[in-house]
Amino acid sequence: MKSLLMLMLLAAFSARAALPGDSVYQLDSRWQNSEGETMNIAELAGKKRIIGLIYTDCGTACPLIVAHMQAVQRALTPEQQQRLGLVLISLTPATDTPKVLRHFAEHRGLDQHWTLLSGTDDEVRRLAMALNIQYMGQADGEISHSNAITVLDEQGRLLVQQVGLPEGAQGLVDTLFGP
């Protein structure tokens, strides 16, 4: 049993060591997904990822971020879909529990290609800083935040960051996979 644990730790260390120094996945952070499972952010490596930072009870910008990401997903071919994952990170981890995230995913029609994550306030802040996403709580409970979507490459390096879809969903797909 000790040998198995040592092998698992060595494998995890080796995987992180293989990532480039500018990879967001170098952050040693733990998250809970919408199924209540704990995962390290580095587990997202291996696919391009479109990331949006949202909170589930937002009524303004967050639904638009999700809608843009859904539009990109609809523009993907089946082969492209296998090479791209969609990730939503909660800006309000105290209220966006796995159960809330799961309900949000069901309500929005998000399929198995989506990963919804909630972490600690510190983990969210560190990731937001690494992605250059600014946010701040307001007195009324709302969160003012950057409305950007971020695309990371398979190793967690920044490929694209933009507000909205200025070239349309297909334009972003073409940027990521070629026309």
C-alpha cells in the first residue's frame, strides 16, 4: 500500500513538473466539481479549455458568458469537441456548492463536456489573478467582474482571452483549430 501511494505521488509530481513554467496548471489548487469530487486544477491538462469565471445567481453578465461558450460548443465538429473542454469557475464558492453547480448545469443544458468548479476564496483569487480576471464583491451581494472568456492550450498556457465573440463562435473555433 505504501508503494502504491509513493507511485501515485511520484506520478502527480512528474505530471506537474512536465508542464511549462507559464502554465496555469502549475497552481497547486484543489477544487470541487459539480459531482462533489475533489480535483487538482492540473487534471484539466490534455485538452484546450475555454474558461469562464461566473457565479450561478448572476442575472447579467454571467448568463451571457455561458451563452457565448455554448455558442462555441455548437460550432464545434464532433472531432473538435473531443479536443476542447468547457470550464466554469465559481466566483462565489461559499454559495456555489456542488449541488448548486449541478442544478445550474442541468438548468442551462450543459453536457458532459463541461466542468463546473468551486474552490476556496483563496484558490479562486489565485486563479483569477493568473488569468488576469478581476472581480470584486459589491455591497448588494453582486460581483463586479471581467466578462472575458479565456482559452488555454493543452498545457494550461493562455491562447486567447476576449470579451464576447467579436468574430462570432465560428471565428473563435477557427482561431483554435484553423479554418
